[in-house]
Amino acid sequence: LDDETLEAIRQPLATLQAMLKDVFAPAVDSVPGGKKKQGQDSADGDAMEVDGNGSSHGNGDQHLITRAMQYQARALPRKQTAGRPVTDEKDLEAKARMTEERNLHSLYRLVSRTSQLLTLMSQLHRAQANPSLPEVEWGLLHGLTYCQLVTERGGQDRVETLLTNLVSAGEETLGGGHFDATLASNSAVEADNMSAFLSKSCYLYFSAGSRLTYQGFRAANSALSYNPGTPQRVALSNRASAYFRAAARHWYNPSSVTGRLLRIDVDTGRGSTATADKKYEMVAKRALDHGSPLARAVAFLMDLHCVGAAVDVCMICASNFGGVRPRYGDEAANEIELIGDNDGYADGVLPWERGLYHRPLNEPSTATSTSQSATPGNNPVVSGIEVTNADALHTCYSVLFYHLTELLNAAHQFVDAPALAEEMVSVCSSSSDVRFLRNLYEHLLTSGHVEFLLRIESPTLENWIAHEKKDTFLLAQYYTLHNLDWLSGQVMWKRATTVEEKVPLSERIDCLTRASNAYQSAQSKVTTSSTAGSLIGGILQTGTPQVRRPSVEEISRLKTQADEQLDIASLQSRLLDSILASDSLVNDVDASKLDALKTSLVPVSDMYNEYAGPLALYDICLLILRTCHENDTDNIVKLWKSILCDYIIPCRVRDPSAQTFLAELKRGSMLEEEDIVLDGSAGPAYASLPLFEDGGWIPKLKDRVLQLGKDLYGQGADYTFPLDLIVRTLEGLRRVHTPSEASSLTGSMQASWPIHLLIDIGVPYPVILEVYDSLIHRESNGSDDTDAWLRNMANAVSVLRIWVSRTNRTLAGAGQVQFGNGGIGNKEQEDASAQLFRAVSSGGLLHQVDSYKASLEACVSGNADDIASLISSLVDCENSIRQSFL
């Protein structure tokens, strides 16, 4: 219909409307029979009740007015049946008058809506013809009749969506906020005029929310025309934010908020494998592309860096669909300040008409279900954009999370990004909507922005991590980030020692390590935080909850406890690896016991008595004794004898002296029953035994002693590494293995491999010298074996020669070394030079050298050349020491 035809139809309706208002003022000026609410006009309190919008009727009828007349016609019989019989003529007359007035009131609504729709259509034709205005989306009205647009909720929704898109989109805002100054200046006047006209002449279709929406985009476009940071841009940005916040209160239509076809896309895409952040992105971009005022408003606000306002707008809109609305003082007063005390309406608008048809509907099954009892001759509105409140709520969150993710991903790309990201996360986390907060936390976690998630200090986040996600590692990180290291340690300790579930041993060790580190950090920090862990009782669940910060002494005790348990767990891991490395050991262990080793913390006594001991894992037994500080001398000697025999016995030997030595060695070990046979007398049954003199056992034994020595010596339990026994045994094995080499003291005077082994373990030179010195004195007390005494003396001299030679290399590389307080500058010098310096400073070392020289000079039964060579070596060592330190 062209403008002339529309006006020809509208004019008689306008005359009828004026007549109804003038003649039937009592029925038109207020809602007949409306229930008066405190502080409101009676009409305003009962306005929607007359509409019969379907929210209060089980059949889901969506007609706004025509069905209301039928409801009213049936009202009197229902009341008569439910109540007492009406016999009073006056009463009957009053009820009849009320019914007539309500019908007249509904007729007035029908006429006024029809008249305003015709005016609206005429205005839309003019807007379409005006190149300065956005294109009208006529497709939204396709297939609808004027009757449906006037009388049905679906028609109202279509018109509202069209008008919202019209005022929120245009050539200058393509892409969600790219500003074109020329286009803006050409269309500004026309757009203002159109908005003003619609708000005054078509207010039943163009609501206050639409007016606020337009003003928001108008201010945002103007703000974009100024450079960032200018006062004009700041002021206009703040005004745009205020308009959008107020407008969001009126965005009740789910189809408008979500964008067209959202419901169809969601239904057909439920099998999508896209990640959560990608799904948010798809929903947000779809809403923007389909004209959602929310999506477009937030895009503008993000371009203006008004991230706080962007969050507010999303949360206010979400509150229309089930979210919790944030409060900003007197919202009504703020709205009056923005669009005037008449809400932008023209004079003469009746009180009950304000906001009529622009209020939220209760959702029976779907927000826009079609009519089940349409007016005869008309088809119900099938919108194609049927969306629920849940869809709209999801869109609000999706738009917010999409822009939040974009900002977080760009945090290192431009200067303002980190601060804006922090502000946006802060505003989001301040919401009182628990459901939204859970969605926020989940989004930050799944999108990989854990650092921003953990910087939120909130009991709600604590509760979510602890009880919903049940992620102890994330909870420990949260406490560490907020300087609650002791709480982090307790969380890790609880996870490591839990008996309520099977936890892999590797994870338990990791938790114990983290607990120890957390307690160490707590010891070094002085924290005055009063956030003593609001959920500690629920999180730890270990008897009486500890809700106060422990003292330094308590933290120290907790760290010691964690360290001791970590040592035991590490031993358990080593025990498990040893068992799994051998199929025979795996078969020897019961399946349940093996599972206990893999998934629980086994008591250290059980590890010794039920695993390491019965399985002959002597190394593990020694490590357990070290860890438990158990100085069981007899057991330690037995274990070491077993270790030293392990790679040798059973065997064949050629030399009877070797057989005698090995027989003595195995006595008291766990290998006492094994065979040692002379090669010449051995029968065929022993032919497969290894030959001792072949020496295949030497590298294996050296590696095992080296590893054990590093694990045991210098760890606070040196008694588990009995040097005297080990040195005597190794030197004895060396002697009986190669008698000719052991008896030769002349020539190069090479040190024995047991000496080098002790040095590699890290045994200090004074201690090594002391061990060999004890062997010298043992041979000199009641022994006539001069060769054995000279061998021990040669070993002591070799220790001195190596010690002095390494000190000389250090001094030669570093120049003259200045020692202070018995120490010097680096570890290499500390290993040799500092030890020699301290030994010389005490006066004991040179005295010991003199004693050795005197003993050698007094020896008359030994080889003279060997004695002379040893004395010469001692003199060289003494001269080198005096030159370097005296």
C-alpha cells in the first residue's frame, strides 16, 4: 500500500480513536477493573491483564486484543458460577457496565494499534526512499497480515525486531563500529527525526528501549569521530555507555537479542565438536550478523574501550532472561535523565500505554510459541526465529565471553590491552550472579587464560575450584598466587597422602614436592593477609580445620614432615622401578601388593619387611635405613657384605688365597650358602660359574658402590656407608684378584681404583687418608706382614699425592689463592685446596707426613727400593705443601 492509501485507511480510524477517547473517557483513560498497586495507577497495575497475552493461559494464545474481548465476555458467567447468585439488579447493572467498558477499552486498544501501525508503515516507506537512512528489513514482515501485526505477539516481535535493527545498524556502522564521518553527518539529522517521530507517533511499537538504543548508537558513533583520549571522546563514550545500560533493561525479546535463525542453528549444531570458546564465538558473530542490538552495542563499547560498560550491558540484558540484574542506583531516575521525565513519549499518552507491549513475557514452554486458536481466516505467525529465554541468556554470555577472549588474546599486542583485560575480568568477577560466575571461570580455564582466572580473589572461585572442578593443582596455584603458600602446601599434602582414592605414585611425589616448596616459600614470607581461606574446612577435611595462619615453627614442622614423606615416597618409586625392571621380581610380588606400590604411600616398615628384604634389594634396604636414620650396625654390615658379594659369588677361583678371602667375605652375608670352588678341582657342574680372576665383576661393582656412595654418604647418615669395611674389602678384592700388581710398589706408583672410587663418591681427602691410616696401624699392631703394611702405606701416600697434585692444578690456574675463614671462592677449590688448607693450618697433616717418613725409615724388613720411593713421594708432597701454604 502506498502512502495515500495508508493515510486514507488511517484517517477514519484516527477519528474513531479520538471519538472513543472523548466520549468514553472512563473506559479509555484507565483500565476498567484494574487492580491498583501501591504507588501505581490502577491502569498501570493491571495493564497486561486485559491483553490476555497467553502467559496466563494454558493454551499459549498469543493474541493481544481480540481474544481479550472473548475472555471478558465469558468472565461474568464464570464469576456467577464460582460465587453467590446475582439477584441484585443494581449489582447486575454494575457488572454489565464493567463488561461494556472493558470491551470498549479493548476496542480502543485495537483501533490505536491499527492506526499507529499504518503510520509506522508509511514512515518505513519514507525511510526506505531516503538514502541517508539504513535499509528497512522488509523480509522480517514477509508473509504477515496487518491483522497479525496488530493482534498477535509474534507480529509484535517481528515489528520490534525490525525497528531495533533499523536504529542500531546503518552504512556507517558496518562491522560493529567502524565510523565514517561523512555518512554519519549526512544521516544524523534524518535519523534523529525518524527516532523522534516513532517515539511520539508509534510508541506502541517503538518503545522507550528502542529510543534509548538509538541514542546509544548515536552517541557511540559520535565518540568514534574523536581521537582516543580526547575529552570529547571520553564524554561521549560515557554517555553511550549510560544509554546502552538503560536500553538493555528493555531488551526483552529473545529473538531480537539472539539474532535471526539462532534456534535453528543451535538445534542442527548440537553434534558439533567445536571447543567451548569457538561455540561462544559462533553464537556471538551470528548475533552480530543478524542485527542483535546487544551484539552491536557491545562491539561499539569494545571499540571505545568501555569494557566495564560492555560487561554491564551484557549482564543487564541477561537479567531479562533469568540472570541476576546488577544495580546502578535509581534506574528509573537514570532513565528519566537520559530521555526526559515523559520517557520520550508525546503529550497525551495515557499512563497505561507507557511500555505497553514492551514488557517481558513469562515463558510457558517457549518464549514465542504459536497460537493454538488463531482468529478464523488467519494463519498463526510462524516466525522462524523461535528462541527461548535460555537461548537469549546463552547469547548474552557468548557475546561477553567472545569479546573477553579477543581482548585476552591480544593482551600482548597493544599497550592498553593488559589493563583493559584486567578491568574486564575484574568487572565480570564482581557479579553476584553465581551461574554466570561459574560460566566465566569455566571459560577462562578452557580458553587457556588460567593466569587471569587465578588472579581473581573470590570465595566463589575457591569453592568452584575445590568442589566443582576438584582440581587440587589449580587450587594450590590459586593460593600461591594470593600469598597463601601454607594453604597451597596443605592442599598438596592432602592430595599426596589421601587414602580415599588411588593416586599414581608419580603424582603423589609431585604433590609432596610442591607441598615442600610451598612451605619453604611460606617460611620466607611475612603475610598479613586476612583472607585465611574461607573454605579451608571444606577443602582440607582433615579433622579440625585450620583457619588461621600457622606460626613459623608450625610451618617448619610441616615442611619437615613433607620432606620426610617425600624421601620415603622417592624410595618407594625406586623400589617400584627395581621390581618392574625384573620379570622374576614382578612374579614374586603379589598383584595387590604391587598395585599398592603403584597407587598408594606404603609405610616404610612395610617397604623394608615385605618388599626390599624378601626380594634381596639390598640397596633399597640401605636407603631405607638412611632415610629412617636407623643405625643398625649389624644389619648394615650384613647388607654391605651382600652387596659386595652380589656380583662375585657364586664363582670359580684359581688361587686358594682368593677362595679363602671370598669365603670370609660371604660369611654373615645373605649369600652365605653360595659356592666358591677352586677351578682345578671343580667338576662339570661348576663349569658354568664365572671365573673370579676374569674380573668381569669389577666395573659392575664399581658402578654400584659409586651410586650407593653418592646416595648414602654425606646425607646425614654416614654410618650406612661404613668406609672402613668398604675400603678393607675393596682393597682385599683388588689384592687377591691381581696379586702381582698389588705387591708392586715401584714404578709409576699409580693409586688403586678403590681410592679413585672414594674420590668420585665425594669422600673428603682427610677422611680417605684417615681410613688408610687406620689400615696402616692395624697392620702394625700384632702383624708380621710387612708387605701388607707397605701396601697400606703406599695407598696413604697415593691419597696424599692425588690431593696435593689437584691442589697444585687449581693454584696454577687461579694464581695465588687467598683463603679466608678456612674457605675459598669456588667449589673446585673447596674440594681439594680448601681441605688441604684446613689440614695444614691445624698442623696435623705435616705432623702425619713426618710420622710416615719416620716409620718408613725405621722399616728394615721391606724392599729398600719401595721404601725409598715412598719416602721420596712424601718429601715431594711436603715440599709442595710448604711452597703453597707456608
